[in-house]
Amino acid sequence: MLRFRKKLYNPLTEPLWVKALLTMLALAFVGLFIVTPLCTIFFEAFAKGWGSYFAALKEPDALAAIKLTILVAVIAVPLNVIFGISAAWCIAKFEFTGKNLLLALISLPFSVSPVISGLIYVLLFGIHSRFGAFLQEHDIQIIFAVPSLVIATIFVTFPFVARELIPLMQEQGTEEEEAATLLGASGFETFRRVTLPNIKWGLLYGVLLCNARAMGEFGAVSVVSGHIRGKTTTIPLHVEILYNEYNFVAAFSVASILTVLALITLVVKSGIEWKYKSEIKEVGVH
Amino acid sequence: MIVAPMFPLSEKIKKPSVIPGFGLTLSFTLFYLLLIVVVPLSGLFFKTATLSWQQFSAAVASPRVLASYKLSFGASFAAATFNAVFGLILCWVLVRYKLPGKKIIDAMVDLPFAMPTAIAGIALAAVYSEQGFIGSHLEKLGIKVAFTPLGIIVALIFIGIPFVVRTVEPVLMDLDREIEEAAASLGATRLQTFTKIIFPNIFPALLTGFALAFAKALGEYGSVIFIAGNLPMVSEITPLLIVIKLEQYDYAGATAIALVMLLASFTLLLGISMIEKWSRK
């Protein structure tokens, strides 16, 4: 009798029907808003078979966009990695005044609309500004050219590595580095042989996320690019052009490249998380 | 040691430490921030300062711009509220229930964060259009999603999901189960335990997640423009209006609107940090 009652009402968990309802709602939410759009990309990309899929990828403008996207990421990501490590080192290993202000500045690009991130560089380098006029005189093209794509991408993606490393390095403390230094290791040696092994998984995730965002950035890049087809269009911009031309199969085919990249990023992230839970910091999304 | 003279102030502003590299890394960090963030962003203020008050108010308060604020704030608020409710349910299911494939669902939550916004935008437009997988069913019920303000909310829900889930999840995980047992042993029903014990504990995190999703939604561009329809006064979000002004070479007008948006998101950011301080107490 007692056992029966316990089964009927357990005050430590919800009744079965509530559990079922909540689970269904959660699954429906993920299904409608995440899984369906994801599957649609591949469904639309292969709507006319493998032939048109690969034709869309092999088209010269698509190839140019892929090359440009890789070029932008190859410049922007390493710079942001150096910045991220440098910022994490001074913030996590030292106590100084103004640290919170510095932290706030680092997170700033997260709260700036991508469109505004592009706009600020148009204002800075555009021909209407003094600096822009100077550049024009000396025939240096920044805005509506590759350099502005790189700079805007750096702006949008630079917090990722820093924000991943800072909490991780703060949690690990300074004792190991102090010991290494007192034993005579140089600063660089200390970093390479003591700090780096401790943060490598967090760093890898930060780099991957930074890269995925760098390759996929749309708003900021769209404002500064000028949309010169085959010259200043990255993959997302090329997708936009194809989509607006109602060339849906090609648009989704090209889009599928970055979708695969996003999926790989997530798989690696989850892999690292399950295996090295303690070695990366769940910093959330900001 | 070699870099110490480069930053003679360092001993005054920082606590002493044997670890080298403070001057070098701080100088580089500040230099990079100045170059990439502070100088370009300050241009926004300088450019706006060249406008007279009449020009400024005409740029930021014309009927078309006001309609875009209303839409951007309204849609962002609706999407963030929706995400707060369903994000909490999703968190609860992921943390508390046994479910096959839970890890995969958990990983999928981060997809909007890793996926390029423009690609999410065209995918959502395809799914929710009249011929789309979900849109065609909604069409039969008389609900139009794509190319209406409702479509904007759908896109903003997509990009906001991880913000709520990733903020609430760790708090829910760390929640001490013993207080729930104590409440139950003192005779509380499950509903009472939830409303009086669990919910107040996760509320600050939920509010933070809501505010983060709201702030992100306000500035969102790529995922929205493909599904929005972009009709002036009806389905034109503020970031799009900035782009339109830029394309018309109205730099001053674009900058003035951008400044208003920027101040709105800074206010939200300040609010978020205040919530975080309050919840730590």
C-alpha cells in the first residue's frame, strides 16, 4: 500500500504526464526551430541531385568566394588568437586596477550590432572622412576591398578566444607559473611548457568558434564589402546574391559548406566537453 | 624584465608578482583594443556630433525610423520572452530527465551560435514560406510566417535559444537537491517546491538569459532580412534601415540611428551586469 502511494505521488519529481508534456515541448521546440532549418539546407542543396550541387560549388564566383573567405579567416583568426592569449595572460595572471573596464571593452563587440560594426569602418575609411581622403590620395583601397573585410571580421570575432581563455586561466590560478618562473624559466618558456598544456583544449575550442564566426560573418562584412561579385564577396555574401537571384539550389549548395563547418565545430566542441570537462570552461555565449 | 621600462606605471597599478610579461601583454592588449574598437567606435560619436539637433532628431525620429524601432524592440521582446519560457523547459528536460540522445540535443542548442546568420536566414525563410515544410501547414491554418513580422520573431527565436539555455543550465545543475528534499519532507507539493524554491533560485539567470537574447536580437541582421519581407513601416528592422541609409549615401542619418541602437544595447548591457551583481548577493 505504501509503495503504491509512493509511486502515485513522489514530491521530489513531477507527475509522469508533466514530464511527458515538458519533454514533448522541449523536443518540439528544438525540432521546429533548429533541426528543421538545418535539414532544409541539405534538402534544398541536393534538390536537383549531386550534379547541380557540385556545379554550384565549382562555379568561378563560388570558388573565388571560398578562397576569399579562407584568406580572411587565415589573417583574422591568428591575430585574434595572439590577442586572446595576450589579454588572457595579463587579465588572468595579474591583479591590477581597471581590469573590469578592460574586460568590458573586450566583450564590447558582442553587444554591437554587426551592421554597426561595419558602419564604423565605413566612417573611418570611407572617402567622406579625412583619413579616407588621405587613403584615396595615396591610392590605398581599404573600404569595399579585402582589407576592410579582414578588419571588420577581426572586430566581430576577437572576443571569442579571449572570453574562452580568461575564465579558464583565472580558475587555474598562478601557482604553477610562479613556480616555473622561480625555477628560472623565461616568460615564454613558462607559457609554452606550463600554461599552454593546461589551456590547450579551451584554446582549441576558442579558435574553432572564432574561425566559424569569421567565415560566417554576414552583417559587418556586407556593409564594408561593396558586393563586387567574384572580388569582395565571401561565402555568406555569395549565398545572399544567389538567393536574391532566386537560384535557390546554388545558394543552399554554397551555404552547405559553412553549415558543415558549423556542425564540425559543434562536434569537436561536444567531444572536448565530454572528454575534458574540467579543462574547458563553459563560458556560455557571451 | 626587459619590457619593464616600456611600462613604468605597471608597478603602481598592479599588485607585485614574480610572473613576467605583464607590461608586454597589457600594452599589446590595449594597443589592439584601441586600434580595432575604441578609435573606430568613437568615430560614431564624432560623426553624430557634426549634426545639428534638428538634423539629428529628423534622422532618428522620422515616422519610418520610429516604426522600425517599434518593430525591432517589439519582435526582440516577443522572441526573448518565448525563448525564456521554452529555454527554461528545454533546460529542465536536459538537466533533470533521462532521455535518449540527450547529448545530441544539448549540442544542437549551440547550433544557432555556430551557424552563419545569413544561412540560418535563408533556411528559416525556406522552412516557413508558403511552400515550406512548416509554412505550408501553417498556411492551411491561415497563419503566414515568412515575409511578415511573425517571421522576424521566428528568426530572432532561432538566434536567441542558446543565450537562455546556456545561462540557465549551469545554475540549474548546481542547484542543491537537498533543499528540494527538505521542502518535500516539510509537506510541500512539487508545484510549491518549484514556485517557491527552485524558480526564485534560477530567476536571476533566466533574467540574464532573457536580456542577453533580447540584446542580441535588437542588433540582429543576417538571419532576419531574408524572412522579414522588409516592407517600410511594416517589416523593416532598424539594422536594415541603417544599411538602406548607407546605400543611399546618407552617412549622417545612418550614424545617428546607429548611435541610438548602440546606446540601447549599452543600457541593456549595464542592466545585465546589474542583474549579475544582484544575483551574486
